[in-house]
Amino acid sequence: MSTEALEGIEPHLAAGHQEADALVDLSNVVRDTRVGERGARPPRSLHRLRLVIEALARHTSDSAATVYAIADGSLALARHEYADPAEPRLLRRWIERGLVDEAPDADGPLLELAEVTGLPVISNDDFADFRTAHPWIQGDTTRFLGVVPILGGTAVALRPRAMGVRTPAQISRKLEESDLKAHGLLQGRGRKPMTAVLKRYWSCPHRGCQLYDRSRGSAVRLPLLRGGTPLCELHRVPLVDDGPRTGIAQLKLHVRGECVRRFTLDVGTRVALGRAPTPEGIGLHGVVPEPLLRRISRSHLEVTASDSGLLLRDLGRGGTRLLRHGTARWRPLNADEPTHFNLGDVAELTPGVTVTRSARRYPPEIAAAWRRSAAREARGPRAAALGAETELPPGEAAE
């Protein structure tokens, strides 16, 4: 397959994790020789990333789904392992343009981002050598999506992974095998830890800038990170620490199938989304074209980020429709009772204007998934095994 097909990947590569629906362990994906046409499976291929992005689009019901990809420093080398020498050149260009993040060892930054953002990790790696530094991996069933070849390897599906529990001896052996990777955890010495950045609120020193104003409570943005330093996305100046941050959730607004804006909500907030809601709400004027905007009520949709997940309630005169992931039938959104809104669900404000969830999850949802897992284990090994295979957390619907 020519590299022309790879050019279509670029719109799906997020320059920052703030705009991503998932994190990708790029080296693991590119080197997966189970994927590809039979008889044409080179040691490395960027076409495997293309298949993963297509699978993510199906998984999230969003054809414009984006990924934040992190690659090992060695991935663009060994050009003879690619079927087409143009592929490593394209990868190098993505890295230089900031569309792919490169680290001597990608696992450390990848897992750190996963821990603090709640974004799912697309990888088949066991990460055994990182389980001491990241104990949350042990027994996890909610944060990792495995790449599963289908149709003879010509396509892939994404499936939630049960990471299992590794013994100290197993972890120790893996650490010995991956000594360089273990030392990779020390990378970034002298920089402010990313966890310390993302678990805080921030404010812009420019007078009047409200991009990160926590007092608004409606759509506080995550900082733009450059070299570990939080910057204002508008003014490109260092942000000022404004205290600890609560959990977050993220919505995506689509106009005629294209994601035009993302809204980050703090847990415990309730906001209205519409043509011209109250100042605390999310206004769509200037984002949605006028012909479509006229069909949307001033306050059209109520969004609540609660401990149990994201909830929607219809406020619009013209109504809002809801399409559940994996179904083909639209139904009216309830105007009296809030309705859970999961990953893969689609809410239609008016034909051509829809809202979906980002794959990013936040701490209360992760905790709820753990509680369900513990309840299954209490019912016995058979229930736990069956649940791991068949029960998915809210929004993690199988394809």
C-alpha cells in the first residue's frame, strides 16, 4: 500500500493530549507483525497506525477521533525494517511538526499521562517493568485498549484489556530485562513533574484572560504543556498555579461530522449548552453556522458532570435526540430526568450538530469501575472471570 494512504492520518494526530481521545503507544502499534496483509507484514509499518485510528473511530462513534501518539526514539531508525523508506521519513516529519511526541523510552511519559488525564492507552504492552512505579496498572481492566487483528489482519478492533497482577518476582525479572526502560523513569529530571501540572488549576497572568478561570466553573481548560511548563493557549505565557484541581470530563461538539470544539467540565458542575445560554453556560454562537444555530434553543442541553458520570437533560424547544452506542435507533432525550451519557453515545441538538464524549475518563468513573470489579470478585472466581470478559465500564462499549 502506498504512503498516500498515510497522509490521511495527519488530521487524527493531536499536537497535545488536551485534544486527544486516546493515547497511543506508537512503537508497540507500528511493530505489531500480526497486523497487515498476509505475506506483506514488515517489522515496522505506519499503516498499522492507520488501522488503529479507524478502529478508534468505530469505538467512539466519531470519524474524527484523534490520538496523542508517543514513540520511542528508535522508531524512526532502522529504515530497512519498513517496506517503504518514505515511511520513516514521514514519521520524522510528524515528530518535527509536533504531531508525534518522541522520547528515548515512551513508556514512562505514556503511563504518566494516562494516570493524570484518564485517557485510555492503546497498546498490547504488559508494562510489567513499570508496575512498581505505577501500581495502578496491577489488576486494571479499564484504562488499556488492546489491538486485536480481525479479517485476517487487514483490520483491527480495540478491546478493553485485563492487565492482571504480576508477582514481585515477575516484575523484578522484567526490570532486569528492561534496565534501560526502568531508568527512563528518571527522564525529565529538573523539570516540573507532569502530574504536578495536570492536577492543579491554573490562571493566565494576562488581565481579562478567562480561558483557565476556575470561578466560571463551566469549561475550565487544561493547560497547554510545552517542555513540562503550563502555558496559556492564547497568550503563550506561563500560567500561575491556582490550587488543586478536581476531576474532569470532556465533551466534543461536531458540526456536519467535524469536531469543531471541545469542552472540559469539572466534576460537580452543571452547565447549559445552547445558542445563547447564561454567562455561566457554553454558548455556540460563532462556532455553529447561523442556519443551524437558529434551530438551537438559547439553553438547549443541560450537562452535569457528577460522581456517577456525565448526565444530559433536554432543555430545547425543538428537542434533543440520543443515539446509544451500538444501536441504530434515535430516541428523544428525557427533559424531566437526567440521562447517563457514555462513550460512543451521540446527542443531536439539531440535524448536523451533535455532541459526543471524549474517551477521556475521570477519577469517579474509574473508581466506580473498580467497585464493580470488586463486587464480581466477591461473588467468586467465575463471576470475576465472566465480568472481565463481558461487563464493560460505562462508555466502554465493545464494537
